[in-house]
Amino acid sequence: MTDEGLVDLHNLAEIERLTISPGSSTLTIGFAYYGDWRATGVQPHPVELEFGGIRSLKMELPADYEPRAATSLEGIFYQDISGQTCFDIDMDEIQCSLVAETLTLRDV
């Protein structure tokens, strides 16, 4: 939920890229966001989810991984463990677990 309302990255967006930046300790997931699915001819606009201040990161891919298959965000689950925010991200064929200090959603 944002100031402008709900941003549905599961149903109304496709993953376009994943960027790991060791220098800035970030993982960024870039999406093509389609907004209102009821409107005709909707053009997507780019949005990003950025996990900042990453302390640990683990990604799992199946042996027969096909990059084009991982286009949807199935879910992001989080929990606080001993004062650290732990995230589990399900992107279809890509499974990611990390500890991060921040999570930011932004228009690009």
C-alpha cells in the first residue's frame, strides 16, 4: 500500500530484471507495472522494489532454470527475528531469502 493506493505487483506487473549491487548492499527487482487491468491499451511503466542494507542473501534456482520463466512475483513474506527483518521472496522459479534494513517501492 502506498499514498496513492494499492500497487499489485503480483497480478499487474511482470519482472523485467534483478540487480544485485554489492557496493551499495542492495537487491533491486525491476517491474513493468500495468496499473489498471480493466483499462484497454494500458502501457506499462517501470517500478522498482529495492531491498537496502542487505546483510545476507541466498538465491535458489532449479537445475533446469529458464530465465524467461521467472516473470511473476508470487509473494514476499517477512518476519522480524532478533531485531532483523528477514524476507523470503518467491519469484516463480527463483527463491530468494535475505536480511535487509529497508524496502523501498519507487517509480522509475
